[in-house]
Amino acid sequence: MKIVIENFGPIRKFEFDTSKKLHLLYGENNVGKSYAVSVIYLILKNLGLYGADFLTESFQNTFSQNLEDLHNKFSKSDFSISIISENSEIICKLYEKKMKLSGKIGFYGFPLYFLPASRSGLYLAMNNFNMIFSELSQRRFLLKNTKVELPNLSEPISDFFLELTKINEKNKTDFTYLAKKIEKNILNGKVVFNELTRKIEFHENKTKLKLELWQTSSMISELSLVVAYLKYIVNRGSLLFIEEPEVHLHPKAQVLLMEIFTELANQGLQIVCTTHSNYMFFKLINLILDKKIITSEVESFRLIKTKHGSIDANDMTTTDEGIKDNNFAAITKQLYNERMQIIEKQNNIS
């Protein structure tokens, strides 16, 4: 199944193939990567909730409301979202607050999870509020005629927090062994959910200290939440959205993380990742060349801005030779030329 977004907020056109195992979104800042994955998340979530009952009043209230809130921040033009079957038939088209159903929509009920950017800061801040804020923020349309004002919390972010509040220490996922690999090779400690305080802790291996996330380094606090999802929440058949997994990680750790992402994809976890990491990018190329992941199961995008909105440049397609570097090469060349000019200038002066 494919989802095609057109004229949505900052996005002119974006196409997403749900059959791929590993999706990577590249591009400069403020080109709409986060908005693209947020829309895809909302579409898939509501397909999972309503399936064949795609046109129910409940769908109209939740799905349309969330989309319009996002869309209206950037654009006043009409948007369209198409859901396309494997044989290229348009099953459903959502446009101008209307929906046209031209075929049967199956039940796409696979579990979805979202790890937003700045997740550790969000988690620490939201721990100071009651879970009710997250519940109510997803039903904001019910409060339109009241004086109740809620924090501006998007549905993917509120879902992120709600999943963490439902953790059960006794539950182990299909990916616990890969979570332990991150703990051993990157964190040098264990990520533990304290059933008493209902908070995530980090237990250091060497010092034996038991720390809350606010007491740890930025690297540990950010990556601990990824580990928590792998240990307690996600299983095979799930789809995990991760924004900027490389944040605060040393290049060595970024490379190791890409290896684990590939293992996760091969073991049945679909991953959608927005990233600015050249180290993860080049490691992925090596993994493709080494046939550690099947080429056809990797989808790579480079979003660029045009005067009509952001689009996929279609210049980072995955092949058996890897992925052509049209994202990092230009700035790398610019820095090299700058250095050569400085050296040449200094030699002329001397």
C-alpha cells in the first residue's frame, strides 16, 4: 500500500510505501520531514482504528481535526491524501474535507509507535503532569465550546508519553536482546523501569549508581527512551517512527545504532527515521553492499524546498550499489575547497 500526500502544509508531494522495512528521510532543516512522518503516522493509526469503517463520524472528528490543525499552520490551499493499493488502484482520496472511497479498505491494524525529537526533554517535562493531559489533548475537539485550555500537544507526542506510562517491567518484547546490545555496547549500563515510581531509570555498570534520566548525560537520556521502547513496548510486526536517533551520540555510537536498526528491520520491525547523520548514512551503504539488508526493503528520501512546497528530490534511490550521496556531499566538498583556499592563501603569504 502507498500513501501519497499532496499540498499538505509545507509538503508539496510525498509518497510513502508501507511495504518497505527501513525508511530514511534526509534533507536540510525546516523542509517538512517531521510533518511528513507525522501525517503518515496519523493516517496509518486511523486506518488501524477504523479499517473498513473509514468514513465513520469518529474518524471525521479525530483524523480530519488533527490533519487540519497541522495543515492550517502552513497553508490555506486544499490538500489531498491518496491511499493506493499494490496494483496501483486509488482506494481512497481525502480532499477538501471530503473523502471519496473507490474500493474496499482492509484493516491495517499493525501497532504504531512514535519517538519524537527532543524525546528526553519531553519525557522529563511531561512526567510533571498528569496523564490526563495526554488523554485530553487527543480529544481536543470535545473541548471547543469550553474554557479549558490544554498545552499544545500533538497526537504523536501524546501517544509517545502514554506508551511510556503503560510499561510493565515484567513484559519483555521480541527485541529485548537488541536492546541489551545497545546497553552493553553504547550505554554501558541498563535501562530499567521502576514499578514503584513509574519512571525510567539508568543503572550504571561500573559505579552501580541508579539514576533517574534527568541525572544522566544527554546521550544516555535520549537513547534510554529508544531502549525502553525496544525492551518493553515494540514487537515484531510493529512500525516505529524515530526522529533524529543520532542526537547527542558520538559517531562510533551512531554507526553501531545503524547496525542495530538493520537487525531490527530484518527481524520484523518496520522503522521510519528522520536523520542528519552522515555516519549512519555511510554505514547503511556498507550494510547494503555487504547484503546485510535487502535493497528493495530500504526506502530513502531527500526532501527539498521548492516555491510550491517541499518534495522528494528522487535522487537518493536505494540500489545494490548503495545510495548516492546527494545530501552530505555538497557541504563536504565546500569545506574541502575552503580548506584548500586557506592553505593556498597561507602559502602565498609565506
